Amino acid sequence: MLKAIKYIGAMSKGKTRPQLFECDDGNQYVVKFMSNPISPNADKHLVHEIIANRLAQLLGLPAAKGQIIYFSKEIIENTPEINEFQVKPGPHFGTIFYKNKTRPTKKERIKKCSNLQEMAGVMVFDHWVHNRDRSNNLWNLIIDEGEHENKLYMIDHAGCFYSTRRSRKKLRSGADSIRIHWGKNYDQFRPFLTDKLPFMKYVKKIEQLADSEIREIVFSTPTEWEPDPNELEGIYEYLTTRKSFIREITEKLMEDKLKIRSSTFLKNFLKDLFP
């Protein structure tokens, strides 16, 4: 667990008003606080953040790395700028900060991304964890601009698992949902995602995840954020059940929204490649 050691400043975007801190690994992190009075559902959001971030990392997706960050009583008392958040000592959540970040709103920026095809995996992932927010929220994807190439990253997973409406009952009733999420953010990438193979690559990765790996990630959530193991059990059940529907969901996404249709030859090829 990292430790926050220095306050940098407030971030300009975010409903929960995240703050920028330097941690003891030398990096800066955008921090969301638990038990945040500005956002009554902050703890639920942190649960979604850490679970989705760790799953994305496991799948090799371009997720900006998230970390559990410990705030000591000393740093809280020495940082009056965060008094209004009523921060308590303990674990909070942070995402590594990219100084050259920008929004994916221009084709030139997007086209320059060296990992552009990984956006197919982001779309598959978002449908697995039911994150409708990223499809339409221009701040839930960032591009880290470089001199010669850019890199695409997914951030902010608070909207996963039905966001603030998440409950074990809600997750059970929606685990077999085949609904497609689409919005202006996804639409930016439509011209660059014309091949079925990148999508199916991540479908296969999700299908091959061991239930034990998923369970370990879900139940590694700090008890300060989610003390009820039944709620975590609901997330685990949702993810494992939904694995069996992710291929059908992705096929519908590609055909309905991206208009990617396979020839008979390609369908047979994919069937052999991804049985």
C-alpha cells in the first residue's frame, strides 16, 4: 500500500472533487477519498474503482494504474486544503497522474495512439462490468501525448456495476443483460475499429479468466470501503455469470454499432481461432 506524503493541488474535473498527491513511490496520484461528504456514495465508488482497475490490469487493458493509498493522521492534519472532505486515516484510492493528458476529441490525437486497437478491449470490458458512463463521458478516457506517439488510457471506473444503484439483487437481475452502451466517446473511435479480431481477443481473455482469479480481486477490497461480504459476493457472481454472455454481447456491439460483419470464411476462421 502506498502512502500519501505531499499535497499538490485540486483537480479541475470530477464530481467527487479529486485531489492530487505525491506518494512515497515518487509518483503523483489523483485521489478519491472514502467517506467523502461531498459524494455520499464515495465508498461504493471506490469499491468499483479498485475491482475494475485490477481486472483491467489482469486482462492487459490500457488502464491507468490504480492504487490503494494510505493517509496518515499526520498528513491529514498538515493539509488544511482537504479539511472539507473530513478525511479519515486509512485507505483511499488513487490513479496515477499523467501531466500530458488530454481528451480523445481529435482524430489526429487518436490516430497517433500506439495502442489504438486496445480500445476494442475497453469496449468489451465496459460491457462486462456494466460501465455505461465511459461510452459517453469524454473524461473517462485520456490520451497521454508524447513527442512521437500517444498512448490511450482508461480512467474512472466508478460507474461500473450499476454505479450508486449497485446491490446484490440488482446485479443478479442484470447479469444476463445483452444491452449495448454507445455514446459520443465510443463514436470517436468508430473509424479506427473495423476489424473483428481485436474485439474477440479480449472476449477470449475474459472467458479464460479463472473464477478464482476474479474472486481474489473482488475480495481484496478494503473492508473500510465495503464491510458487507454479501455485496462483494454479488459483484463476484455478476462477473462470473456475465462471462458466459460476453461473446454474444460483443457480437451485437460489433454488428449493431460498428457494422462489422464477417464473411463465411472469416466466421469459420474465428470459430477455429476462438472455439
